[in-house]
Amino acid sequence: MLQFILRRLGVSAIVLLLASVLVYFLTTISGDPLAGMREQANDPKVAAQMQARIVALDLDTPWFLRYLKWLGGAVGCVWGQCNLGNDVNGNAVLDQLGSAAASTLRLVLLSVVIACIVGILVGVLTAIRQYSDFDYIITFASFVLFSLPVFWVAVLLKEYAAINYNNWIANPSFSPAQIVLTAIILGLIVMLFMGGSWKRRLLSFGIVAAVVGVAMPYFTWLRFWQYPQMGPAVIAVVILAVGAFALQTTVGFKERRVWLPALISAVLVMVVYYASWNLLSEPNWWILLGGLVLAIAVPWALGVWLGGRFRPQAVGAAMSVTLTGAFLTIVDHLFVTWPGFMALKPRPISTIGSNTPNFKGTFWESFLDNGTQLLLPTVVLAVVSIASYSRYTRAAMIDVQGQDYMRTARSKGLPERTVILRHAFRNALIPIVTIVAMDFAAVIGGAVITEQVFGWKGMGELFQTGLKNVDPAPVMAFVLVTGGVAVLFNLLSDVIYALIDPRIRV
């Protein structure tokens, strides 16, 4: 494994080197960095500015010598002496890269995680229910979403999910027509998702439509949109439902060695919810990180201790309960903070920038501010990826379902959930891991357009500014980060292959 990783890193370094040479050369010949000053070159001030730019960009030196100088500074990053040069204004590119990369990577990471979860789940469901109404509708929606221009989706979201929502939240209300239409649409979605006989579908449609038709005016009467609330009762019901779903999709409810760790984890979640309320009222990131570690370590220990031969299923069921409980606890604190956040920021969904200038609030209010800034660009980047991941997952699942080992698993009498999750899905993950690794770098490239529409100060702005000024240093910083991320994720995908399928040895 070590030899394989070192060999791949060596090949990747050569690829990055050749790509950096090509990008540097193309940037230098893409225009004239002094074009805007040449017409007024007789003006002494303009002439001085031209000379300053010549010195800043080292234009008296051939491009390949400038590249070698940049390469020496970039290689110095390996031992902590990084020097990526200065831009046309004399500012260090490395200083700009830190904030730009952090802004873009948090956006891209979140969108890829959401796209993976939603896209893979939808792909598995459409493969299981191949050629059903649900499959046809998801296929149609996937092709539509995949073909949508990113900038157009971004503009629509700014108009309807930000501007119109901000107007609505000031005095939230629903007309009778809106309630009826929403109830019918959600009822149809659930009806198609449920499948089965027409009697079952119509029953699902009626129940969902009725619940939505009652819930919308009821929540408006409660002023839930301005003062949201959840509480421990809702959390307890949800985590028990998640635990029951995890048991149902693995070994069922008969195995005490699986449901007991999940039940103990649910009790611990509620104990921690009450015990940590004051601590989480004004936490920091280290406290949240410690809570995440506990939410993973405790159920893992319970599953290993009590699971016996069903240890993996016990760990999975217990961990699904604790992670869901941790997530809902955070959501509950955000609900409590929402009225104070609305007082500081009456128009909560932002359309410009990655943070609100001069925003001063508590930890959770700042958390909400950053989350609302992330919301729209994350949705834009995730939409196209969800469409592609769902199609790739569906194709991979359909391909493996026709294999001999699938028929063998069914002939042994294994439950269908075990056949799908343990045999089909695990083998279908191999091509999906490859797609996700390749798509991550592509999403960073797509973020250039998204960041421009939403006014983010990220890698996209750094890249565009460098191209506009014919300044190779910011452009090369963009290439260095995106290329490094692409190499890292492709290497991780190769290592994950061996974890998914033990037959693969790298």
C-alpha cells in the first residue's frame, strides 16, 4: 500500500508540474497586463504606474524564468517556506489564498456531501423500483437538473428563495390556494415514492395531503416561522424512528444484540440533551467537536461490546441514533436562537457575500449567519451533482443486480434488504467513488461561476482577477489548490476501493 501511494504521488506530481507549466504559459500570453495604461503612457504618473507594474510582475524577465521562480516558491510549501509571489498590487498571494481557499472549500465540501447523500439515496431507490412511475419521474427530473445552466439556477434562487422569502418572513401567511396546492404536490410526491397498489397510493396521498393542509395554517397560527420550537419530545420520537428504520433495514427487531445498543444510545442522547443544555447555550467549536467524537465513540463501544456476531449492524444502528440526536440537539438550539437572529438580521437569506459585514452576535447567531450565507450557493452546486450521482448510482445498482452472486444471495433465502444493502450497494459503490473523486475538482471549477453570481470572495474571484489582470500568480494559486485537491481525492478513492471490496489490492 505504501509503495502504491508513493508511486501515485510521484505520477500526480509530474501531472501537476506539466499542468502548471501550461497554465502559466497560457496566462502570460492571454493579454497585455499594461494594455490599460499604454494610451496614457506620456503622463508621468501613468508611466510610473506602468513601471511599478513591470517590476511587480517581473515583466522584463522571460516567462519561463518567472515560472521557475514561482515553482521554487511553491515547492517551498513542502517544508513550510511557501512563497506564491505577489499580485499586480504588490499583495502577497499566499495571504489572499488562505481566506479564499477556506471560503470555497467549505462551500464545495458541504455541497458534495449533500449531493452524495441525496443523489446516492435517490439512485438506489430508482434502481430498486426500475421502470416504475417513481423511476420515470426521477429520471426526467435528473436530466432537467443536469442540463440547467448554473448561473440561471442561481438567479432564480436569489429571486424566489431569498428576496421573496425575505419579504414573506416579515409577515408569514398562506392563502387557501397555496395550502391546497402545496398539499396536493406533497401528496403526489409521497404517493409516487411509496409505490405499491393504487389503493395504497391513494391512501398515502390522502393522509399526506390532509396532514399538510392542517399543519400549514396551524404552524402559522403558532407563529412557528418566527419562533420555531422542537423540544425533547420531538427529538425522542425522531431518534426512536431512526433507530427503528436502521433495525428494519438490517436485521429486524428480533435481535436483542442489535436493538439494545440502539436503545441505550437513545437514552444517552436524551440524558446528554438535558445535561448539556447550558453548556451548549454559548459553546465553541471545540465543544461541538468533542460532542461529535462522543457521538461516534460511545455507540461504537456499545455496538462492539453488546453486538456479538451482529457487531457491524449494532454499531450502525447505535451510531445512527446518536448522530441524529446530536444533529437535532443543534437544530433545537438554532430554533431557540432564531428570533434573536431575526432581530439582528430581519432579511435572513443573503444573496451577496460569504458573511454579513460587521455582524456581531452570539455563537449560534453567527452560526445562523454563516449558514444562511452558504445556503443558496450550496444548493446551486449540489443540484447538478445530485442529478449526476443519482444516474450513476442507478446504473451501477442495475448492473450489479444481474450478477450471479445476487441470484445466489437470494437463493440462500437472505432478506431483500440484506441483498440490496450488503451485496448490491457495496459493489455498486466502486464506480460511484470514482465519480465523486473526479467530480470534487469539477465542482471547484463550477464554483467560479457560482461565486461570481453570489459575490463570494473565494477561489473564483482570485482566479478571475488574475486572468483579468494577466497576472499568473493568483491563477497559479488557484491551479495549485484545485490540482492538489484533485490528486488527494483520486488517491483517497483508490484506497477506498480496497476498503469497499477486499478483492481489490493496490
